[in-house]
Amino acid sequence: MKDTFKAIELDRKQRIAFLVIIIMIAIGTAINIRGYVTDQNRMEETISLDEVITKKHSFKSYYKSKYQSSYSRGKSNYSSSHKTSQGKSKSPDKSNSAFTRKWKREQSDDTLRVVDVPSDYALESSELLATNTVKTSIDYNLHPFDPNSVTRDDLMLMYLPERWVNNVIAYRSKGGVYRKKSDVKKLYTTTDELYASLEPYLQITQDGITQLEEQLSQDKEAANQAWLEEIIKTSSLLDVNKINAETLVKLPKVTASIAKKIVKYRNLLGGYHDESQLLEVYDLDQSIFDAILPYLTIDPILELIDINTDDINQLNRHPYIGYKKAKVIQRYRGQHGDFESVAMVKKVGVWKSEKFALLQPYLMVQENN
């Protein structure tokens, strides 16, 4: 320092002034640093205080449930093991208890530091938490509606659950019609609480039912027409010996009654071997036959009758034989023995040529070994 003063050639007074300035600068710097650290600590205290106030309510119940049962159980076990002869428990030495040390360690690791806060500040924070609590119930914006005609957008504007709204529309699209209020309960997404809210606003009207039924009929007809066009386009004709009544009713002009009769007559015959046999079905006239014929084919897999072994009851059940012809066949077998071939049956003389041509595919003669 002396060499520095000599180098810049300062006299005694100037040196003293220079030293005073340096000391003042050092003091000022120290004061500023201390003030900055103090302000930062206060800021951290404020933030920690706010965090404790806002979080302590939500963590309180969690830590209470997490530690209270185990701590109480451990405390009771500790006390019971130190019972005195007079029935009084000694005060446990918490500092030497392994359980207590473990509990303190868990407390120090998992819980928040307890701080003292002003009562009015805590009250204000509690009120703030209460106002920010998420609602557990939803307020619906309900107004009267008919579930048979209401649109999806209208239901969504009522703030109803989206899954339930989709369920309402899907039920209608699959052919369901709401004919009374309680039909809404058929939906698997309808809870008792939801139905209680909806029931006063449900309005089942005849116009709504009629409108929905007409719409379903139109949709069904359009889908049916597309299906029929696909059959012709791909040549995927329907085997009349395999299709069921539910499929038959989709064909033009075929009612549910006629479809059942087609299946019933097929079972009596043992299967169709020619399309013209459909004209023998009761109530199936030429116009219906002409309408369905382009969509049908026949794979003649038939149930055969053994003309030599089947009894009169089995013969009688077939539409082309009947009881009288069955008796003739039985008498012929008794007088002349078994038929050697199916062609010999015609010689019995009870069938005309065209009728026997229909019966012949169902007959068989079992060869004797």
C-alpha cells in the first residue's frame, strides 16, 4: 500500500482521504449484501407460509389417516407392556422407544413444518379454499323433451352425460321406441339419481312415437333394398333350404306369417328340391313367388323316406303321401314284399305322373346285403 501511495505521489492528507473512501465503499457493500439476503429470506418465509396455509388442509386428513392408526396401536402396545402392579401404566420413554424414533423419522420426512400464522389470515385462507373447491354435482340445464324425437345436440345442451346421450340415440337407431317414461331406465347408463332428475321433464307423445316408427321403417326399407341389390350384384343367392324366417321376411312382399309357413312346409317335405314347390305354400301366390325368385337358389339336400322300412306314421307325415296312400303302400308290402326300386312305387297306381315326379326325390330303397 505504501509503495502504491509513493507511486502516485500523494501527500499525507490525500492518503487519509483515499483510505476513508475505500472504507466507506466496503461498509456500503456489506450493508447492501446483508439487506439483499434478509429480503430474500423474508420472501422465502412468505412463500413457505402461503404454501403451508393452502396445503395444510388437504394434507391434514391424509397424514392423520396414514399415521394415527399405526401410532395409536404402537402406543397402546408400548403402554400395555409397561403396566404397573396397581394397573397404572408407566410413562414411556419416547427418546428410547424404537417405534417412537421410527415415527418421528416418518413425520420429519413426510409431513409439513408447523408454523404459527395469524388467526385472521388462516380464516381468510380457509374461505378461499372453500370457494375454489371443485363441485361434486353437476347442475343440468333441463327442459321438457321427448326421447323419441330429441336430437343429440339438444341433449348435450342440457349438460347431460355424453355416454347417456349416446345411449339414448343408439337405442333408437337399433329399433327401440320409448313408449313410456320408465323405458328410459332400460338404458344401462341411466342411474337412479339421473332418472330422478329427468323424470319430470320426460314427455312421451304419440306424435313422437309415430314419427320414430316411420323413420325406423324408412331406414329399414332402405337398408333392405341395399342388401337385395348386393345379393344380385354379387350373385350371393339365398339357399331356400337353409335360410330362416328372419331372413325370408326381408325379401319383397314376404310377411312374417308367410316366412314361417315357408319354413314349416320345408320341414314337412324334408327340404325343397325345386323352386316351384314354394307355390304350394299356403298364402304364397304367384306375385310373391315372382318377387322372391331372383334372390333364391336351392341346394337339394333332402330327408329321404325308406319306402320298405318306414312305418305308416312316418309315411303319413309327408305332404305327398298322406294316410290313404300310406295304407296302400303298407298293404302292397304285405302282399308282394319289399319294393326292389323306387320306380316300382309308381306301379301302386295311386300317384299321377307329375305328382310322383315331385315325390320320387324323397324316396329310397335300402339295398339288402
